[in-house]
Amino acid sequence: MEASIDFKIELDRTDKRWHYESVVISSEKEERKMDLTFGDVQETALIPLAIKASETARANARIVDLKAKEIIDALGVDVSKYDPFLSHEGVVARTILYKNELKRLIEKYPDALCINLGCGFDDKFSQVDNGRITWFDVDLPDQIEKRRKVYSDRDRCTMLDGSALDGEWTETLPKHDLSIVVMEGVLEYFSKEQVKTCLNMLCDSFEHGYLLAELHSPFLEKNGSHHDAVKHTNATFGWGTKSGLEYLELEPRMRLISETSYNEEMKKYSIRGKIFAIVGKNINNRLAVFEW
Ligand SMILES: C[S@@+](CC[C@H](N)C(=O)[O-])C[C@H]1O[C@@H](n2cnc3c(N)ncnc32)[C@H](O)[C@@H]1O
């Protein structure tokens, strides 16, 4: 049973990070307390959460994420600093691109094992579930602990502690012929060495699979401190690439299937999005699909 959420928060913003005293989540059955002090990269999960919630509340919303809205409404605090124009449009674009790509793959492999690696507070399972896939939401233990306060495990959708840099957790997964790994907003924070560790781990752990990866540019790597939303956190960007082909040098078992700039989606919706697609042609993030 889903818990009803009653966030009782004492907010202390003495520095750039969120400091909630506690959040009380009650249901008829239980009361759970959550400490919402985030790690540096973990805090970035609030950015897509805030954006998905605010887009859901708009008239003619391009994406609808009722769970994100429920969580943000329950928090009852101002998260507007996580929701500036370019990041908003980027998260809307990537949510649409990821959903389309995932649906396409799930249509082809309806019984696939799907893993949302670095899931944060994302509810992608609800968007793409076909009634048959087996889904795992995986993140670092402290993040999964927070996620458990606002999500419960569902039929075929299970939360799991695990790191993208260590494959131990994969040994507990059921064996499947085909795995689809979603990494949205995660690899951008890794060094080149960490990206290699992650790609090698995926190929070692899953015999045949697809990786949906968000890639960012060398420009963003160098200028991350000016990013309109991430600058409000203590996270820093890692290794940026001009092309997904650079990943293949780190993991030759992978093949690059497609690579799509978020500009392709962003330019459909506003003049500012169109202009950014021209002036920021090579600096926007991309969705790259790899197969092995
Ligand atoms: C920007 S958030 C993205 C969250 C989610 N994918 C989304 O799009 O809403 C980055 C996430 O990566 C997770 N993360 C960072 N390092 C990780 C690691 N080594 N293994 C797994 N997850 C990690 C963080 O805890 C955080 O939840």
C-alpha cells in the first residue's frame, strides 16, 4: 500500500544544500522518518523531480508525472531554483526522448529486464510498463533509503541498493536474455575512468543488452559551474564527449546504435528552444543508445 505523505519540515538553508530536519510519512500502518540531507550528486535528483512536477502542473503539459507532483507538493517548499528555463526544456525533452526509445525497445523485447541505474526519484516504470517487463530501480544506498519513503515496491518493479561503479548488486537479479539499462542524468557526473568502469561492469554483468545513456559535451564539462540548475548544488560535471563513439574506445564490446541531441526535441516548442538549437548546436546533452 502507498503511504500518504505528510512532510513536516524545518528548513535550514545556511548554505547551498537542502537541510530538512525530518519528514514524516504516515500511512494507516506506519510512520517513517526521512532525513533529507543529500550527497553532492544525489541532490541533483531534485532537479528533474522539480521540473517534472512543474511541467505536470502546466496547462497542455508535454509530460505528465503525477508522482513527481505528489512528492513536490508534499514537500511544500520552493524548488524554483531547480527549474530554470533551459534545464526545464532539457528535462522535458529528455523525458520524451527516453520514453520513446524505451517504448520502442520494450515493444521489441516485451519480457526484458529493465534497470533504471541512478534512478533518483524517477517514475519511468509507470510510463513504459507493458504488464510484462521486470524492472529494478537502482541507486546508491542513501538515495534508495530516501526513495523508499515516497515509493513502495510494486509488482515487477523493485528498488535495489547498487552502484554504477560496482557490479555486485547485479548478481541478485533474475537471469534474462535481454537487459535494458537506463542511465538518465548519471554518467555526466563521472570521470572518464569511472565511465569506463561502469561500461565494463555492464558488459561483464549482462550478456546482451542496451544502454540508454545521457551524454554531455566537453563544453559543459568545462563550464558546469554556470549550468542554470546544477550550479545550485555541490555537484560537478565529469568527462564530456563530442560523440558517443568515444565510449566505444572504453568498451569495445558495445556498439553505438543512435545518438540524438536534446535540441531535436527542444526546438519544437519555443523560439528560445529553436535559437538554442542553433547557437548551442554541439553543446546540448544527447541520448545515446548502445548495444552489446
Ligand atoms: C541527476 S540525478 C538523476 C536521477 C534520475 N535518473 C532522473 O533522471 O530523475 C543523478 C542520480 O545518480 C545517482 N548516482 C550518482 N552516482 C551513482 C552511482 N555510482 N551509482 C548509482 N547511482 C548514482 C544519484 O544518487 C542520483 O540519484
